[in-house]
Amino acid sequence: MKKKLAIMLIAISLFSSFYVSAAAVELASEDPANAEERAEEVMWFYRNYNGRLQKRLWSVTYGKWLTDWEYC
């Protein structure tokens, strides 16, 4: 069970990192003259730390962490 959870978390984090990279490229390529106001995009990242699941919030819009690691 732990092995399946670890594999799932790794897959999610890999997929998420590709998504963040694609979103950053998309935002950087926009023309500032045509930029619209948008809501901030955020993403949760998960990890297994000392056998317990933790999560942390990432701002896709600003490219920075919004929270520290917290237990789920």
C-alpha cells in the first residue's frame, strides 16, 4: 500500500512540474498590452515525510511557495 502511494505521489509531482513549466512559458509569452486581469493560479504539492503525508501550496502565477509543508 505504501509503495503504491509513493508511486502515485511521484507521478503526481512529475506531472505537476511539467504543468508548472508549461504555465510559466505561456504566461511569459503573453503580450503585456493585451494582458487581462486573472485570478491567481495555485497548485498543491504532496510528499511523504517520515511516513506521513504533507502538502504545500505553490503559486503558479507568481512562482513561489505560499505555505510551509503541513500535515494532511
